[in-house]
Amino acid sequence: MNLAVKTVSKTLYYTCRLLSLGYLAITAYAIFCLLSGAWMELQEGGRRFVITWPFSGTPFLLGHYNLPYILFDFLLVTAFYGWFFYLAGSVFRLFYQPRVFTENGVRQLNRFSGTNLFLPAAGWLLAAIFSSLEKEALLLVAVHFILGVFAWLLAAIFKQGVNLQGEQDLII
Amino acid sequence: MPIIVNIDVMLAKRKMQSKELAEKIGITPANLSILKTGRAKGIRFDTLEAICKVLDCQPGDILEYKAE
């Protein structure tokens, strides 16, 4: 791979890892605050919650204070994006390795593809059953589905690449 | 595969070990073993040239066609 590809993929890898860490930390922090009541206050007669930045009164996370919303529209979404960016980072990492076409690459792409094809749709279905949904949510599900299809096609190309690489290795 | 690689025969004639040949032609012993056991999909001209040079032989001494 040329230097530009390596630089871009490395940058995207670190960005995705950072975003993943951020989302997972937000999820963990929100769970902690919602369970313990620390750095959290209820508003509008207990209908809405406000989670503030730690050791400050500045609002950070806002939402409806009921279990279906907290589970399916809030925690599930932040946890999903934590996982999504982790997997996206793993995919970008493939492009700056000395060997691009590997079985590990195919595995990473299949994992990323499966996550985008099925998890948002499943999450949307759960949220539709137990909670209320905004129209934009379906658009996001569609975007993730298309991304999943692209990753699936890319995985097929990588699989072919692995086979060709294997044959190439047998030309001495 | 109907193409037989006779490196072992030439090595025996020249009283040379596989490891020594691998070193002299600049490939790994593992790749030479792939070549010798007929698992290789192909052989590069420069590898063939190096083998012929080191073993002082012709490509026909190393490669043989046997109909299946």
C-alpha cells in the first residue's frame, strides 16, 4: 500500500479507537449515574433526567426518565456506537498492515458487515416495540445496512485476495 | 501434476544439501521444500536460472513432464 493510504488508514484507526473509547465511557458513566443517582437530577416532575459532567453542574446527557427509553433509545445506541467504532477501527487497521489480504482481514470485515446489517435493525425493532422512535432512526438503520452490504462485498474481495495471495506464495 | 521437479536428483549428483542450495539461490528452505515436493504452483525464471547456475545444469535436468 502507498504512503497516502497508510497515513489515512492509520489516522482513521486512531480516530475510531478514540470515538469508541468515548462512546463506551459515556455508556459506562451514564449507567453509573442512572444506577447510583450521582451527578444526575430529575426535571419536569421526574419525566426527564439530566446527567451532568462529573464534579460540575454543567448538563452533559439529557433524556426521558423511563426504562424503555433509557434502555433502547439511549444506552443501546451509545453502546452500539462504541462497538461500531471499535470494529470500524479494526477494519481501517487492515489497510496499513504489511500484508493486506489475510484471513484476519476477512474475519474483521465479516464482523463489521454483520454488525451493520443486523444490529441497527434489531435495535430499531426493539425500540419500536418498547419505546417511541424518531423518523431519523430508520434512516440511520438504512445507512448502516448499506455500509454493511459494502463491507460484505469488500469481505468477498478480501477472500479472493487471500486465495490469490496463497497461490502467489506457491510461485517460488 | 504432470510436471515433476527433480531437484533432489541433481542435489544428489552434485553432493549438495537442500539447505546449502536454498542459501545459494536466496530462497528459504521451506520454499525449496515446496518446490521439491511438487506443491509449488509455478517457478520464476530467475529462481530457475539460479538453480541451474548453482547446480550447473539445464532446466530440463530439473523439470520433467510425465503424462498422468
